[in-house]
Amino acid sequence: MNYLSVEEITKSYGERVLFEALTFGIDQGQKAAIVAKNGTGKTTLLRCLLGKETVDEGRIVFRKGLRIAFMQQSDELDPKHTIFEEVFSHDLPELQAVKAYNKAMREKDEEGIKQTFEAVTELNAWDIEVRINQILSVLKLENTDQLVGTLSGGQKKRVALAKVLIAEPDFLVLDEPTNHLDLDMIEWLEEYLSKSTSTILMVTHDRYFLEVVCDTILELDNKTLYKYKGNFSYFLEKKAEREEQMMSTIEKAKNQFRKELEWMRRQPKARGTKQKARIEAFHDTKKVAKQRIDQDELEIPVKMERLGTKILELHRVGKNFGEKKILNDFSYVFKRQERLGIVGNNGTGKSTFLNMLMGLEPLSKGKIVSGETVVFGYYNQDLPNYEDDKKVIDIIRDVAEYIPLEKGRQMSAAQFLEKFLFPRDMHFNFVHKLSGGEKRRLKLMTVLMENPNFLILDEPTNDLDVFVMSVLEDYLRNFQGCLIVVSHDRYFMDKMVDHLFVFKGEGEVKDITGNYTVYRSEQQKLARAEKRQESSQTNTEEKTSRTPVEEKQEKRKLSYKEKVEFESLEGEMEKLENEKSELTKVLSNPEASNDDLMKAGERLSVVVAELEEKEFRWLELSEFES
């Protein structure tokens, strides 16, 4: 059943055409994602689909009677609302009934409680309250009396996400849903949307998210939309095939163009029908021959000072804000070519730690000593605030007119911009016209221009498209200095780092060898072991508290077959965890072929589903295992 039909839509701003004659549809139950380079119009397309912006031409038709919810990238929430009021600000009868019931309960209005109780029961909406509490708890929004106007940007983003999830619409539209979520929240959202019956259309740059949740990829490229019926691995393979075919077509057109150009130069103005047809064909060939496929290359052989023996040392460092501990007697010595990832829940002090390393945040105790040869490059989360009258090239020239390269060479600001995927026709654009992702890319560029040998990147992938992230990864893999990365992008972390600082809260920081997937796998094993221990303890306590008659009546033993199944499940889960880890490595491997990527992506979906099923069965049987 078709839920959305888009026919021949075009959108432009003045002379700039974002997309032209787009035609596509979304069917019931589909989970589709739009991928494109920054600035090509992903968010504008979403806004056009929902009537928040008008299109120049074409038709957009949603199926009648659909409940549609849209989470914008910068959602306009009412600052005077509490979190509770904002997440309930839908017209759905079930939500309004639950809202009225909660209000009556708070005000201890007995008559109101009776009436609203009946309304909630009639609408069969009691399960909604349970779901709402679960969503708010996972997104760490338990203090529902807090005013929206007092929240941080990240908290507002989570309120906007909770608001659309609670609505449980028929058609859900999400713009960067994983931004400002910690890793636990992202994994929960991944599972939630995978199981959701809603039809979903999203824009996201999280590649694992695209891999696991989506079954359709819509690529917006060169003002045209290409549809791929598969997940992210399938998209990568088919995109490569499409570009290969396109290159072949362009090459043939170039050869034909050269031959026809010679004929055109020899001929007088055509009068015959055949000649006119040939001239028209010549112009069509010329159009194809002049096409080019942009290659995402970020080769920047900048000159880097060699690091000395002393790099960066932390000696018994402590940091607290009042009673809240961030670090407690923490010591560490950084070595050459260190590749460190930092993970932890929001609010545990990751960004504070980076600011301490840079001397931007005072220490409560201890000292941090950096070597004389260290040149820091620090990219923080703040969106750059450029002056409105600045042009793109001015931002780079303010840092340097020429950038020193290896072996005494140099590169002009304009050349450097091109290397960073800013084509010549963008150099004199005003900065305020750039998208959020393009501004962040420009900011990252100014950091790298300083030729650092110690890079500190705080959420560098936020608002960057999957193509820019890919070339950034290529650059960082060849970076010979020290690297510290804070990121919620699991794919990026798996590729970039070889050990992690895990900020656990209350000043505790744990150093883990391996990337994020290795760490997460270990966490899941520990969680299962703890659950098994808790289950065993509970069974023992129940056993000792029961009378012999109760025990005889209530005791539920595993059958022989169930015991065999229970004992084998842990080994099977471990095998699946190992296979999941290996498949993730394949997906993270830049040398992997498209065929390998597609097979790994397909197998990963199967493995994740099997693992969930076996974990559920293990927990079920563990309830009866003493």
C-alpha cells in the first residue's frame, strides 16, 4: 500500500537548483533513509514533503487519514512548556486522555480522576503510559516538570525525539535522530525503530543505524534521486556499480563528441531534416560528455612537526563541580601515535576532560604536562559563529594564504578548499548560506591547517555526511600524530581507535583495549553474567523463604531437554557475538570489496536477530534455573 507519492518535484533558491523532477514513493512498512552530501538539500526535501516549504513544481500526496509525526533537526519547542506538557502536545485522543488523567492525579481531583480513568479505559490507553515512561527513562528525561526553556540543546533534541516516538504515528519522519544521544540511547533507538510498525523516512549519517534499521536507501545526487532496495552495504555496492556504468557512458560520449565536433566544424548551417537531427544529437552527446563524477578525495600532505619523547602526561588529576566528580586521582602518559577513543553517557565529563587537556578548564588537583614539540589541534562541538559578510575563502585566508606541505611545497587557500571538497564555485559564497554540515567541515579544515601533531576531536562526525566522513577517515588513518576522538558514531570509532577511556561517572575512568564493538561485546557478556547471578540469588532466596508445601506446589524445574538447551545457549550466544564482531570488522574494513560488504551486511542482520532471540530464551530459562 502506497503511503507517499512524489511526482516530478523541483526546488530551487534563485539560480541554485537543489533537486529537479524527483519522482519516488514510500510504501506502508518501509524504513527508508535519504543520504546525500551536505548542502544538497536533504533537510529541505523533508520540509517540502511535509508542506513546511513549497516546491517550485510537482505533486506530493500522502495517503488520506495517516497520522504523521516529524522531528526536525532544530525542533521549535515551546520554552514555556514543561517536558511533560511538550511530549503530550499531540491531538491524539489516547494521549490527551492519559495527560488529563495524570493532571487529575497531580491535583488530587477525585471527580477528575474518576472521569479520566473511565476515558483512558474506554480508549484502551493504559499501555501508552507505560511506553511513555519507558521512552522518557531511556532518554534520561525523568524530570518532566523541568521547563523546556531551561534545557540544553542536547536535551531539547531528546524531548523532540520523545515527542514523535510517543505519538506512535503511521508515518514517522526523522532528521538526524541520533545526534545528541549517547551510545546506549542510540542502540536502544536502533532496536525500537527496527521493531516499530510505523513507516519511517529519515535523514541520518550513522552508518550502523542505516545498516540495521533501513531497508531502502534514497540517494540525492546531482539534483536527482536514486532508489536502492536494501540496507547501507547494498547501497554502497550498487552505487559503485552505477558510477562505474556512468563513467563508461561518459567515456563513450566523449569519444563520440570528438568525432561529431569535427563534423560540426566542417558543416555549414544545417537545412536538411537529417542534418538537424544530427545536430540535436550532438548537443545531447555534449551534455553527457561534460558530466563528471566527483571523487571524494581528502589527500592533505600537510607538514607536521615531529613529536619528541615527552608528549602529554597527567599526574593524579582530579576534577569536580561541587559534589559531582569528573576525575579522581587520574594518571596517564600518552605515547607516540596514540589512537584513543572516549565513550560514556552524557554528563559524565568527556568534553570537560578535553577542555582540561587544552588548558581551557582548571583542574581541582594534580597537573597536566605537555611536551615542547606538541602542537594541538582542537575541534570542539560548538557550531562556528562566522560573520555574515565573510566568504568561504576568507575564512581560510584568515588562517593562512598558503599552507606549508611536506618537502618544502605549499598549497594556496583555494587549492586547499578544493582538497576539502569545496569546489571553486563555492569559494566566494557567503558563509551564512552554508548548511550546518558545510560549516562544520570548514571549521575542521581550519583546525587541520594549523599542522597539528596532536589532534583532539569532539564529535567530529556530527552533521557531516557519510561521504565526507569516509574521506575524513582516510585522512585520519594516515595521520602520524596522536589522536583523541569523542564520538557517538560507532562505525567511526571502530575504524579510528585501538583503545578506549570509558567514563563511568563518579570520577571513574576505565582504560579498555580494543575498539567500541569489542567493548560493547564484553559489556553484554557481563550483563548476562550479572543477570544469571541475580536470577540464581532470587531463586535461592525464594527457596529458603517458602514452606515445604509451597515449594512442592510452586517449584518449577527445567526438564532435561530445557537443561540441555539452557547449557548450550551461552556457547551459542558467544559464537554469535564473535561472528557479529567479525562481521563488524568487515564492514569497517576500507579494503573490503563491495561483494564482501553486501554479504556481511545481510549476515549481520540475521546474526543480530538470532542473538536477540537466544538472549530472550536464555533469560526465560534462567528464571527457573537455581
